[in-house]
Amino acid sequence: MLRRADRTHCEPTLNRSGWTATLLLLVYLPGCVGWHAENAAPPAAVVSQGQSQVRVRRADGSRVTLSQPRVHGDTLYGQAGSAQQWVSVPLTEVTGLETLHTDPAKTALAVLALGAVAAVTVAAIQLSQDPFFGR
């Protein structure tokens, strides 16, 4: 007769896989942000709303992403590129402006997907540690 192994009661804790899932969730949440065109408002109005980043489309078709955007007079200023150098764009050259917004649908989908992956991972670990699984 087979005897079931005695198991001690374990309190649920956040083990390595739990921390990994939490870290992955935090890493992927910024991916739930998207650029949205601000066609109705002039650049000065959009920047005054306190946006930390704006993407500017110029008259020549080029685009530049500006951090800490500010409007002084008739010019849009901000830091651009990996070196974060200050650049200026005359407002007369701005043909479009985009701002970053959180997408609730993408955020919810990411949370659900990562939760499902974490649940499947935990279940697989539990099943692999069960001495009677597959016997």
C-alpha cells in the first residue's frame, strides 16, 4: 500500500517566479502607452497642458520627439535625442503634434495576459513538484 508523503503546510509567499512575474508586469506596462494626434489644439495649448513628451511633425515631413517641451514666443523648445540636447522648432514649421496617452484597453490586456502566464507557470511548477504526478 502506498502512503502519501506527509506535507507541511506552507504559507503563500512571493517566490522567485512571483517576483519575476511582477517585474515583467512592471516592465511591460509602459508599452500600454501610445501616441495620439492633437489636431485641434495649437502647439502652445498642448504644451501648456503639462505633457512630458511631444512628437512634432515638421513641414519638411521629419519628426522629432521632444522631452520637457516649452513654448517661448513663436518657438517650441525641448530636449531631443539620446544626448537630450535642447532643440528649437519654429511654430510655423509645426504641421502636427502628438502626445503620449495611456491606453486602458492595452493595459488591461497586458495585465490579464501576464496574470494568465503567471498562473500557468505556478500551476506547472506545482505539478512538477507533486511526487504522484504522472505515476
